[in-house]
Amino acid sequence: MKRLCDFIAHWMGALVLLAAVLAVLKPEPLMAIGTWVINPMLGLIMFGMGLTLSPRDFQVVFSRPKDVLTGCLAQFTVMPLMAWLLTKAFALPADLALGVILVGCCPGGTASNVITYLAKGDLALSVGMTATSTLLAPLLTPFLVWLMAGTFVNVDTLGMLLSIVYVVIAPIVVGFLIQHYLPEFTRRAVAYLPAFSSVVIAMLVAVIVGHNASRLLTGGLIVVLVVMLHNLSGLALGYAIGRLLGLSHDKRTSISIEVGMQNSGLASSLATIHFAAFPMATIPGAIFSVWHNISGALVAKLYSMKTR
């Protein structure tokens, strides 16, 4: 069982891609599933993250605040700005532009920790940045979305803040508490969490893509290109920022991956809840969920080769 779980976690990118392709080819079964399942699925992923966190994971925030601050500043500046610039450069319609901006304004994704481990980056820094950016998200994500998209859509910042608290922060806190008070259960469960999270992420992507398959086929090519450029620019600029600051390769690797890999499931969730009038706003998050796992696996291989 452990070997199977390791296999699933290792091939997460391929699993997510397969789920997305099947969802496009056979969307009917997935369309029978309501979009209400998106939030519980995302909550499960965040709960798993909470189970893996311990007080020592936050020690990096206090022992190396400069590194964590650098990563979080890059996260909440590079990705929102690149999202805004790309939507303008490609003249995206309002709903797709909103979706790209939502992705850019979200915190780092949990998959970034797995990719950082495979890339032989600074794993403690990666976990610290993910945890910190996630805790900052209830305030920064709604504000940034309002700043970037408030001119063409009505942004309910308070509603978004509460959604992020319910869907992201609350499950993490519950997982953290179980980890603290039920350590034996957590010790046994954690070995299977990467595979469990990979399967749930694949299911989440499948549901989102399935509900938007027809829209994706009719006007998806340009947004696929924008999403790819968004992710790759985040990876490149994150590494470049670390290099400009004279950080070591393992730290640059962590910042690069943390900046480039977003919690795109949260972006799709926020689009579903708060921007129902813009149905295509969920598409960039779904595409990003597929693509950043593929690009993450590729850069992990590239970065790990530099450490040899």
C-alpha cells in the first residue's frame, strides 16, 4: 500500500493531467456532480496540510524571517502583477481575465512543498512560506483581487475573506489540532497524505473541467497559453529574485517553486462562489491546476540536477 501511495504521489502531475483529459472527453458523469463539492474537496486538501504542520514548521518564520518575507512578498506581488499584465497583453474578456487574476492573487499551493522536496530545495523554507502566505490570504487575496479586477467586476472583499477562512484556514486549524492532540493517528495518516491529496486534487480538477468542458473547447487555447506564461514567469522571476538577493541555490529553488505554484483550487472555488455571473472565471484555475503540476515536475528535475 505504501509503495502504491508513493507511486501516486510521484506521478501526481500525470494523474491530474489524465483526470483533466478524461473530463474534457467525457464530461457528462462529472456534470451530474454539483459544483458544491469543490469547497469540501479543497477543505480536505487543506485539512491534510494542517495534519502535516507542527510548531517547528513555523520556527523558520522567526529564525529566518528575511527569507520567508522575501518569498511571501514575491508571491503577492509577482503573480498578481503578471496576471494583470497578461490579461491586458492578450486582451482577455472579463470573465477569463477575472479567473487569471484570481489565480494570481491566491497563496502558494500545497503541491509546492512536494515539488520543492523533489527539487532538493530548502523544504523548511517552502513549508514556512506556504503556511505564512496561506494565513495572510484572507486579507491579501480579497484586497488584491479588488485592486486588480475591481474596475470591471464587483468584488465582495468581506465575502471572499470569510470564504477563505471557512474553506482554507478552518480545515488547516482542525488538522493542526488533531496533529497536536492525536499524534499517533497523525503519524499513521501522514504516510498516505501525499497520495490522498493527489487523488483529491485530480478529482477537484476533473469536476471543474467537466463543468466547463464545452467552454474550454470553444475558447480555451488562448487562456491555456496565458496560464502557461503566468506560471513560467512566476517560476523564473522567483528564482531571479533569489539570485539578485544573493541567496543559495536551494533557497532560490524554494522561492521559485513557491511563487510559481498557486493554490489554483482556491481560485476556482472563489470564482464559483462569488462570481457566478462570470462562469468562465473558473477555467484558468482548472488549467493552472493541471499545468503547474507538469511544469513543477519538470523544474524539479532541472533544479535537482544543479545540486549534483
